[in-house]
Amino acid sequence: MIARIGVRLALMVAIGATIGCDRLTKHIAATTLAGTAGRSFLADMVRLEYVENAGGFLSLGATLSSPVRTALFTIGTGLMLLGLMVAAMRCRWSGSPLLGLGLFVAGGASNWMDRAARGRVVDFISFGIGPVRTGIFNVADVAIMFGIGLLILAEFRRRKDAKNSTGGVRS
């Protein structure tokens, strides 16, 4: 029982810290980068530039009409995040899958807050070497990708453990 409370508390701290970090860095980006030229660091490997993204990942859907974007990115995303939280509670996830889902939901929720309030998400950082660059993203996007990574690794581990426990025989 105490271990469960500790896991839940750690998860809540991770979610709160993720959302808090994302909200703070977006505020700093909005107050220091908006309306200015981008800034480059480490021989242009890191760029800070203020962008408001009306679309999803890599601005996908940014050209959709406003009502469609609202339905897809605000209403749809909100329902998906709620569904994922309910599924995790019902399935009693634990360990790295739960942390992965928590980070995914925290990042998604923080970006959802931007969309619900302003219809756009603040992005401000990109990495690259020469002409090869990432898209412009934010702390919430990092949490989402890290959460997905944890979920994928947990699934590989689960499949490996299942294979080892059956001696490699599939049922």
C-alpha cells in the first residue's frame, strides 16, 4: 500500500514538473523571443526562435480550417488524453509503462492547454547540424517523445520476458 502511494506521488510529481517546466519555458520564450530574430548557440547546433504552431506534430494540419483544427486538436486530443488516463487506471499500469504514459499525458495536456486557451502551441527550440535540423518544438514535445520511447521499450521488454517464459514457443 505504501509503495503504491509512493509510485503515485512520484508520478504526480513527474507530471506536475513536466507541465510546470513546459509552461515556464513557453512563458520565457513568449516574453524574450517573440518578435525578435532567432538566436543561435553552439555553432548553430541549437536555435531558439519563437513560433506559434496551429497544427500538430511538425505543423501537420496547420492549414485545416479553424473549426476542423479545434475539433481535431482541442476536442479530439482532450478526449484521447482522458481515455488514456482511464485506461491506465483500469489496467493498473505500473513501472516504466506508467511513467511513459504519465509523461505522454503531461506533455499532451500542456500543449492542450495552449490550444484550448489560444488555438496554437508555442514552440521555440530546434537542433541540427548543417542543413539537417529537427522541427521546432517545446518541452512538452520532449516529454511526449520520451514517454512514447518508454512505452515502446516496456513493450519490447514485456515481449522478451513472455518469449523467455514460454521457451520461445508462441501460443
